[in-house]
Amino acid sequence: MFIEGSVIPAPSELIVPPAAYRAAAGELNIFLVVLVATLGALAGSTANYFAAYYLGRPMIYRFANSRLGHLCLLNQQKIEQAEKYFYDHGVVATLTGRLLPGIRQIISIPAGLSKMKFWKFALYTSIGAGIWNCVLATLGWYLHSFVPLDQLNSKIEEYNSHIQIIVVAVLVLIALIAGLMWYFKRKKKKASISK
């Protein structure tokens, strides 16, 4: 999970659901699975945060455009997209970004580049990673009831795409509701000022 939290592509979908599957079988503790997965993701994200915080944008872009960066499936465009997402959504992007595929591994880089306070970064990252790990652990636990061990990975891949679509839809819905609330609050404020 440390690797998954860093820029190295190692999907948590291959780690948490099988661990939760084993927890459902009584081999592991489900609460420790989620806790350790979240702490590992936080540790990996913290490495990215401090690298971006101390190295700065030119070094991060140079790494993203290097051969090693490309092996990690990075490029400058992906970093710029993560920065745009971060700046468009503010510090809460550190939380919501942990739930989005493609953003999850690199959302800590714009947090470091913007010199976000570390305690905020750690809090939002832990909450976002914890939510995502709970979703994945629930999937693994659920699959234990009807999927044989030899078919687990294929079922995880099948359900993972559905879960990602649902998570993105929920985030869009939350953003839409928040936007409407802001709009109506602003409209009400303007109406009271004009009276």
C-alpha cells in the first residue's frame, strides 16, 4: 500500500480485496486490513508530498518526463492535470482525489507543490484513503460469500470498474449539490443586499 500511495503504479484493488477476502475467512482482522492499508497509502502519499514540497515543479516535471517517470506511467501532462484538479477543487481535492482512478496516486504532488499544511494533507489523505479502502474491503468481504479463491482476481476486476463509475457519479452529484447550494445562498444574499 506504500507503493500504491506513491507514484509507482500498484493498484490497491489487487491488495485490499484479497486481504478482506481472507479476513472474511477468519485468517485476518478486517479492521487491521483497512487500518494498515490506509497507513500504507498515507506513507506513500507523504513521500510524494515531501518530494514535491522540497524539490519543486521543475524537478517534478523533469522526473515525470524521464524514462523512470514513464515507467511509473507519469508524464508532465498527468502532473498538470492533477494540479488543475487540485487548484479547481481546493484542499478537499486531496480527499476526493484519493477516490478517483488516475488521480489517486499523484494528488499528493500538487499538495506538496502548493505547500499545503502537512496536517491538513495527512488528515484529508487519511480520510480519502480510508474511505476507498473500506469500499475495497467491503468488496473483498462480500466476494468471499460466493466466489472461489481461484476466481477472485477476475471478479475484483469486474466489480472494480462498476465501483469506480459509482464513486465518480457520487462525487459529481456531491459537487452538483454543493454548487447549487452555493448558488442559491449567493442569490439569497444578493436579494437581501438589494432590499
